[in-house]
Amino acid sequence: MGVTVLLPQVLQAHAGGAARIDILLGAPLDQAAPPLDGAAPAVTVRSVLDELARRHPGLDRRVRDEQGRLRRYVNVFVDSDECRALDGLDTAVPDGAEVRILPSVAGG
């Protein structure tokens, strides 16, 4: 199960300079036992952000608060859909999807 995370320039410094991070999730990599019904484990925005946090803890602090919720000024899109308009952090992420993390821009 592969997902590509795309970061704007403002967040790249917190991810080792990367604009694009490819993530592989699922039973073969994280050693999770497959569900009894044989279906693949569900990949969600939360599980993608958890993997990003494991790799880049500084990035996670910019995206989620201390309770693990998305910061109010950060938008996360799965392909072209904003996750808050769907199931929030529990939004399903299909294989091959692009997850974009976009902080709001403010100022004058």
C-alpha cells in the first residue's frame, strides 16, 4: 500500500528538506497481523500522519496538536478531497493516493 505525501515549502525544513515523501503502509511493512476476514488493514489519514511522525517528529508538531488532532490552520487533502469534509483523521486513504498537507496562509 503506497501513499505519496506532498509538502509545501514552509513545511519541508521539518521533513529533512523533502517536498515528497513516499510511504508504504500495511501488514508486510509494519508486521501487523491481517484481519481475520483477509482484508488489508485500513489506511487512514491518521496512520499516514503517524508514520510521518515516526520519521519526522518536528513535522508532526506543526501538523497535529498535543492531543493528536489536526491543528485548525492545517488542511489535509486526500487526492482532491479535504479530510475534514469527509471523516477527519479517519478518512480512508486508497492505494496510490496523494496526501497534501497545507497550512493556511495569513498575513497582510
